[in-house]
Amino acid sequence: MIDLDPRHDRIAAPLGEALGSVATIFEGQIRSEYPAVADLCTHVARYRGKMLRPTLTLLSGVAARGGDVTVLESHDLQRLAAVVEMIHMATLVHDDVLDEADDRRGGSTVNSLRGNETAVMLGDYLISNAFHLAASIGDADLTERLGRVTNTLCEGELVQLHHRDDLGLDFQTYLEIIRRKTAVLVGACGRLGGRVAGGEEATCEALGEFGERLGIAFQVVDDILDLEGDLETVGKTVGLDLRKGKLTLPMILLLDGSDASVFVDAVESFRSGDSTGLLKMLRESDAIDRARAFAVEQVEAAIVSINGFDLGDSQDLLRDLAAAVVERNH
Ligand code: FPP
Ligand code: MG
């Protein structure tokens, strides 16, 4: 769970309780009478880390109601929080197949333990359960919106695959890829969390923009950690973007701002998969700092997008949540 300042206990304490209920709903939904399936579900429950998406969903519900914590008892809001986490889990299980990753959240990935067929099917089981659970909320428009989110997510991954090994990938296309594959789901947590809690349209939109900008910042930090983090701290296989021919923001900035000789060396290192050489070049340039500065700008813009709305003291928690996204090292 994300550490929330104890000064905000009026909201943080019931939020912690609601997150406990979300975990119970999650586990109940994917429970299977077959031990083979149940074992996999137990394994995937370990993937639950910071619970960023359910936390934002619940907190957006409180915010949309001007800081009223009683909405945290809403079964529909809790179910929505479980749905977004389940969608996220499904994408991670599939993503690890695509990336051929061995480690996630300090443990082995499903594909490395059980192979790709099992991981693909487990991802399918999770996405299917997510929509089964979403349908039980009984709001067809909500389910339709969630469907649009998962369509967008898949498009983001497909566009990313299309640009594999593309050294000409520009900033705008990179931004569109990460918006689709990551930010749109985080935006939905804000927008739909507010909506299920009965918030006004304009407030829900602002919370949606807050989440989307947070999602962009989150993915940029994730891409930086993939380049300069280590397995022990980050808890998942690093260096995969380069190995999989994915150009991310630090590389785009390095190639864009470098003189001809650095450009040629960087391209050569990228093509040959020389991550040590590339990291040295990135460190000698200001590309990683500029990428991090872009993530900070997104967080600041996220905070601005919810200014002027009556969110009560939940505004402070949303600010803490935003800061945690860029301050993290895992
Ligand atoms: C992480 O990227 C990946 C995503 C945010 C999206 C993955 C989506 C899919 C694989 C599509 C499958 C969709 C459904 C609906 C099941 P990353 O590899 O940069 O992050 P990582 O460092 O956490 O691996
Ligand atoms: Mg990955």
C-alpha cells in the first residue's frame, strides 16, 4: 500500500479498511474449486503491490463527494476498485509473456514458472473475471467505459510492438503509446471512482485528468527505472525495454539532443543491446534528468487539474499520492 501521511488519518484509516474489503472481493471473485487454478490465483495475489489503482479509485470517490468518507463503505465503489486492479493484473501477466520477463514484485513471473500457455490463460481468466465482476455493479454504461479502456490498452501495446526497433520513434508517438497502455486505466480510476460515488460530471472529469497525468508520470518513471534500476530494488526484471527494442523517453531525448558522434554511438549501442554503454551515455547527457523533469511536470499538472473543486481534505491525499508516483524507486 502507498504510505499516506498519518495527519490524514480521518480518510487514511477508513481507506485502509476499504482496501482490505477490495482485497477480499478480488480473492472471492477469482476463487476456483480447482487447486491448479487456485494455486495460480494465490501466486498472482502476490503481485498486489502499492495498490495505486484501487487507492485512486476509492479516494476519487471520497473526493467527488467533497471528502465524505462514508462512500468508502459503498460495495459498488469497492467492487470497481477490485475490477481496475484485476484488469491491471491481467495486463501484467500478459505483459510478462510479451517481455519474456522472469521477475515481478520480488518473485518469479507466471510465464517463467509455468510457461507462456498458462500465463496467457491466467491473464484471460483475470480479464474475464474483471468484466464478470464489473457487470455485477449493474451499470451498463460503466461496463461499456471499462471495455473502451481495455480496448485502448491493447491498442497501446500493439502500437508499441509496431515501433519495435524503431530508432525514429518521436516524443509524441511515445506519449501516445504510454497514454494508451498505462495512463488511460489510471485516468479511469479517477473518473469512474468519482462517478460510482455519485460525483458531479465536471469533478469526475477533473479526477480523470488527474489520473491520466499521474499514469503518464508513472510510466515515464517506470521506463527510467528499467534503465537505471536494479532487480533487488525495483523487484522486477530490468533492462527489458532495450532488449525488446523499446525506445523510451530517456533514449528519445538522448538521440534528439545529441551531436552526430554521440548519436552514432547511441544508435550502435541500442542496436547491439549494449546496455552498459548506453547507460553511460545517458548518464553523461542530461537525458534521464530531462525525462524525470517531464514526469514531475505531469504530476504538477495533475495537481493543477483538481484545483478549484471542493474535494475537502481528500485533496491533500491526492497530492501525496501524486508525489509518491515520482518519488518512488520501485
Ligand atoms: C507494462 O509495460 C504494460 C502495460 C501497462 C500494459 C500491458 C497490456 C497488455 C499486455 C495488453 C493485454 C491486455 C489485456 C486487457 C489483458 P512495461 O513492460 O513497460 O512495464 P513493466 O516494467 O511493469 O513490465
Ligand atoms: Mg514489461
